[in-house]
Amino acid sequence: MEKGISSLSVQGIYTAYDRADVLEDLSLEVVQGTITCLLGNNGSGKTTLIRSILGLTPPRTGRILFQGADITHLPTHRIIRQGIASIPEGRKVFPGLTVQENLRLGAYQEDDKEILLDRMRKVHQIFPRLEERSSQLAGTMSGGEQAMVSIGRGLMGAPKLLIVDEPSLGLSPLLVKENFRIIQEIRQQKVTVFLVEQNVRQTLAISDYGYVLSKGGVVAQGNAEHLRDNKGVQDAYFG
């Protein structure tokens, strides 16, 4: 892994559903201030890794460290409080709540009104449309607008690490390109990004370092340029 301060360190984890291991001896590092990507097809274990990091399906062995502290067996709400936020696959907004109410839920652990207003302003700078549509029900918005709400909600928690799961899923090529531009902008605001995706070309175009996951284990890793030029990786795992 490239030099730098580790934000997230996954060390030899095994994660199982019932008695069947989905992740086997999986290790990776996410360096602070970078975009690190995890590439893999459906069934490779990407979602299970996210669940392990967030404490939803803790590993049965191995360790997960965040900024040097062991979070392996912490409950999910305490992991979030440490500074990790997740943008779920498929956006998953609260359809019966307004845009503003959805965003506010992203900072449910913060009560200071001035801090909340400042965070809301920062989200609106990235997504001016969300300010324009603040009173609109999220369920009546387009897929692209709901993606903005989902990312904005994650940013409202002022995370140190943002896990973004499949941001290209179900969006048009134009909106996918916009989402990836926004992820780059988030990194420029000193938020470390762990990007979990199947869209190889666009993911590697904005990432610093990447891992390829297959059958619950890391089968390749390197800087984005190395993975982009690795024909074996492209042919074997992404056609």
C-alpha cells in the first residue's frame, strides 16, 4: 500500500453467515485523504465487507481498525460516532420525508443548531438543487436527485471516512459521471473515501489505490494506474 496515515485497516478478517465464510483472510488499507476503491462482481463479498466495517455483521476473527482504534466488535451506532458514514447501494432515501428532513437524519447525533446549519450550507454548496427542493418529498424526486439526497445525508454527519456503495447503480451515464465528479469534490474537502463499485473504468479514473475482490478475498491490488493497465485483472474479473 502507498505511504500515508491509515484511516481504515482491515486485518485478516473472516466473516460468516451462519457457518459459511463469505470473507476469508481479507486485509486492506484505506489511506487518509485518498479515494480507495474496492472492485468486484456481484457475489464477490463487497457488501459483506461493508457490513463488517459497520458492525452489522462483525467478523468472527481478525480486526478492523479505524484511525488506530479497534472497532471490530463495537455496535454500529458507536462506529458511526467514530466518524464513519455510509452511502448505501440504491440510495435508500426516506420517501415520505422532505429533502431537508432526510438531510437532518444524517446528523441525528448532533444537536447544536449552528453546527447543523453550517453542515447544511456545505451540503447545499455541493448540491444547490437540494436547497431549491428542501420542502419536496424525497420519494417524488428523480433517481439522480435521490442520489444527491443520499450523498448529502452522509455528509451531514461530517464523516472522516465516507463509504460509498455502488454510486453508479441504476443511473444514466450522465448522472454517473456527475456522481463521480462529486466524489472527487468530497475528497478535496479532506474526507477520505472508500468507493465500492463494479464500474471499473470510471472508478479507477478517480481513485488513488484499489483492491480487486473475488470469492471473499483480495486477488489484486495496486495504484489505480496499475490496475487500469493490468489486462489480466480486466479480462479475468470484468470481461
